[in-house]
Amino acid sequence: MAIVRTRPIRTNPETLFDPFDRLFDLMTSTTTTPRDRDVPMDIYETDEAMVVELAVPGLAATDLDVSIEGRDLAIRANVAQPDTEGRRYWTRNITRGEITRSLTLPNSVDVESITARVSDGLLILTLPKVSEAKVKKIEIQAN
């Protein structure tokens, strides 16, 4: 009977598919079609509001459009295409053209009180909670 040494299959999904992810990213990195993952976004919650932050480096408030219809929030920007004459790109990762992100807001957001500002390359949307959704501290009384 022979003993055969084998290498176990990696079962960690983060490492198992890494080569395929890198290959896919390499194949699609030269596209200029806007995708959701091209616009980094953070969403977090405080006791008073939900906050949405989008990376919009180089864009001014006048370059952005934020609208709400019902509970659907839409964020749009148009990044100008550069004159590519005489350029031979090695890689193209900057998203150009129309960029859109959309979110369906939860019922806990007061859509009439949403504010937006641009600061240090971030579009910051503050989505205040309706009063019923805010965390209320209840004092416990001792007898």
C-alpha cells in the first residue's frame, strides 16, 4: 500500500475565488460603463439620522443631482470625457460619463428633511429619522 501526499483544497471562499476575481477585474477594468461599484459609498446610522457618503472627488455641488421620488433616492453626476486624441491608455479605471446611484429609503427616514453637502471630495447626505424611529432613552426609577 502506497502513501500519497495530497494538498487539501482551500475551502475559504475569500481565497478560493481570488484568482477568478482578479481575472474578472483585469478584463473589465478598461470599461467606461458606470457601475455601482465604481462609486464608493458608505451608509451608516446614528441615533438621529442615517448618513450616506459618496466619494465624488473633483466634483462640485453644481455637478451633482440628488432627487427623491416617493422613497427612492437617486444621485447622478456627469463626469466629462477627456480628449483622448494622442493617448494610448495602459489602464482606464476612472469612471467617466453619467454616474448614478439609487437607494430605496426605509420608512424611518423623514424624506422632507434630507440635506446634502459636498465636503473634501465627499457628497454627504443626512437623512433624519422620523420622531417615532429615533432611539429614546427610558429612565429606570428605583423604589
